[in-house]
Amino acid sequence: MLSWEALEPFAMRNGGPVTASFLHIKKFNLRCAAGYVCELPYGRNSDPSDPLVVLAEQRGTCSTKHALIRRLAIEQGYDLALMLGIFEMTDENTPGVGKVLRRYGISGLVEAHCYLRYMNRRIDLTRARSEDRNVEPLEHFLHEEEIDPSQIGEYKVGVHKSFLKRWMTERPDLRRSSLDQLWAIREECIASLST
């Protein structure tokens, strides 16, 4: 994954409400807007379907942050895709979840992650860059698809749960667990990232 710095500094022209919000805070190009969003803390938003919730609440998740920049790209006519990927989350590639996973005797758990695709390169506004910390880069996905910003809610959760249900049947150590139990462990992992 590459950081926001891999994006082009496309100058923004007047556009819709997302463009206006970035211009108001003096972010005049795509790269600056993405850098600003990247620097905002990780945290769940009160209404992920609100296109501007990240700016209003000054925080966001992989879904809301990347959907915001995708909406900006749509308004500006830039070729930037919003992607949904499924990967195996471990303490090595997602620092902060290890304590939770170890508590349940699990080495990893499938997770859904949103990011951007620009010129066949993955761009991430929420994960630590591997050169900044001793973090295993996220390069292997079990599933990837392009989605619309409106699909970061129920659709994303549905894809994630469907994949988790299949994945747990392939893991002998998880066959006794229910989908609800694994989802609750996943929720604990996500909560640990916000602290």
C-alpha cells in the first residue's frame, strides 16, 4: 500500500458540496485533501452515510475516509476507485489487535478494508506506512472489488460476514465458533485500534 503522497496534486475547480468543504479549509488539490484526511484520527463516525461526516467530526474509519476522497474525485472527474478488500488481520499487519486475538487463541481474523486505487496502485489513508513503523505491509488480499461510496455500510458488512462465514469453515480451530462470536471478537479488535 502507498500513502496519500502517491496521489497527483490535481488542482480542484468549483464543484459540489465535498469540493466546497475542502476549498473552505484551504485544501486546493487532491493530494492535500487526502493528506488532511489521513492525518485525522481513526474513529467510528456517528452517521457513515453522511458524505461529510469525516470533516464534521474530525475523525473517520477506512470506509468513511476513503469514501470521502472518492466522492471528491467523482465531483472533480478524477479516475480514483474506492476498493473493498478482504485480508487476514494479524498483529503483524494491524498493530493493536494482537492482545485481543491472543485472548481468544486466534492468530488472525478476516477483515474488510477500504482503500483507493489510482493507476493500478493501492492508496491507503488509514494504515501506518510500513517504513514508518515495523508493520507488515498489507499486500495480500483474499478478495478485492470496486465499490461505490454508498456501499460502505450494509453492503460492506454483508460481504465481510459472508466471507467470514466461509473462512471459518476452512479453519479447524474456528469450526466450534459461531459467526456472532467471531464478529464480536472482530469488534473488540476494531475498538482496540481507536485507543
